[in-house]
Amino acid sequence: MTVSITDVAEATGVSASTVSRALRGRPGVSEEMRARIVAAAAELGYTASRSASSLASGRTCTIGVVVPYVGRWFFGTVLDAAEKVFSAAGYDVLLYNLGSPEARKRFFTKLPIRKRVDAVLSLLIPDPEEATALRSLDVPLATTVGGARPGFTVVGIDDRGGAESAVRHLVNLGHRRVGMISGASEPLHWTTPLDRRRGYLDVLADAGIEPDPALETDGAYTVEGGERAMSELLALRHPPTAVFAQSDEMAMGALRALRRHRLRVPDDVSVVGFDDHELSEVIGLTTVAQPVAAQGREAARLLLAQLDDPDAGPADPVEMPIRFILRETTAPPHSRRQR
């Protein structure tokens, strides 16, 4: 049986017009109610009529989504959350996965997305030329990575502040040799590793700790990369007593390396991650939580709102809340290991 907008309205106890406004990102609906309506629409399997919407508006009823790595947890979670909002509002998603420099160059040279979409959600950070190319599409643009840029609605977090909270926790526990596993090598033009590194260095400076370049390693934002980076840190003459991993996936790799080297966490080495991955609570990882899915939903909602009111232009940057979560992978250093 086909699910109608009336079914969603009855399930949430509101009018059909309220459901319509909520799913299209229009004002006049509280964020709590909007979230309830989106969840109910997804659970019931409701989608607006694409053909009717397209005929009435002259639009394609398609949203372009550009990602650097669709298989990575962060990007996949943002994409899944945004797609549910788009689908409930009657939009299809046209996905471009630009995981290599060649694919990226080909996309921005040919712009195959032109005249095929009504808006673009970019999960990669464009360089100036790429940003100009996207703006030339003359459609609403949004992103969940990087800072503010002209012509884009930006939904993100305070990466620097989140890193500061993680490293400050380790320093306050008494650690002086604090390593960092970053992801500086990829994706292309990604600023997150740089912002989180600034937070790491800020806390060390505030604590009077001289940064040691040997304590910084690249984990490529993967579990395997985190394991490799942790092994490199353990091979140092004076290894760290604590490690800040810029993502939970790299932290998971670090934990695997420590287990392989028969070291105990947190007795021998403390580990802090960043993200609050869905498995982080299971393994007791201390981390900085960011609302990944909520960023995707909010970016999608703001894109739909701009489609409903093109004269409004991009929304002001939105900074989503983050929080430090203390679990089981951090403790004060053993005096015999602290140098």
C-alpha cells in the first residue's frame, strides 16, 4: 500500500501542511518536530511524488552529492542522513565518488553534473578553481567540511576546539609525551587535520610542553593507518605515554597495535579519539563526539530551504555542538614510563 503524506501526519499528530513544510526544509517547524517528521517518513517509507513535483516546478528533483571517499564512515554517515531528508522531500540523489586525483580532475573539468541537479551537497573541500566551477552551476551549494566560503552553506564543527579538549584531558592527567595520529595526507585539500593539529599544538604550548615532530604520524584516517602509525610511535626511543588520534577509526587501529605489542590501555598508554564512531562505546574509547548524521540532515534541510526560497541565498555557517566523552582508555601515566 502506498504511503501518503496524510499517513505521516497521522503518525506524528500534525497536519499534512506541517509535514510538507518539515520535509521541504521550510520555516515554521521546530527542529524537534522536524526530526520527528523526517524519522516517521523514513520509517513509513514515504516519499513525495517526484514526477508531480518536477512537472510543477520545472526542476530535475535531483540533488548532486560529491564525496572524496564514499566508503569511509564519516562520509557514508553524512550521505545516508542527507539522503533520507532528500528522499522524504521527493528528491533523488546523484552521487559522484571522487576518490582519486584523476577522478576529481575529470569531474571538475567536465562538470557532468551541470543541468542534471537542482542543488549540490559537497563533502569534499574544493580548491579556489573547483569552488568557482561549482558556483558556475548556479544552484544552491552546501558542505559539511571545511570553513566558510563564498556561495556555500556550511554546516560543521569546531575541529580545533574539539582537539584541544582531547589533548587537554591527557595533559591534565599528567602526560608530557603526547603523540598524535593525524590524516594529513588525504583527502585532497581537507582542512580538518590541520585544524585538529592546531588544537593539539595549542594545548602543548599552554602546558609549556615542547612539541616533538617525531610524535606526529600520519594514519590516513583508517584503522590500518592508525595501527601502522601507532607502531611507528612505539618504535621511538622515547615513545609517548598518551596518543590523540584525530579519528576514532585511527584510534581503533592504535588500540590494535598496542594489543599486538602486549601493552595495556590505559595502564601503559592512554588513547583518545575523535568522532564517537558507532563502535566507540562498545570498545570503551574516550573520544570527542561530533553529531555526524545531524550535520548531514541539517545541510540537506538548508539546501531544501534555499530551493524553496532561491532569493534567500546561502544560510549563515552553522556550527554543531561537540562534547568530550570520558570512557576507559585514558589514565594518568606510570611514573616509570613518563620522561
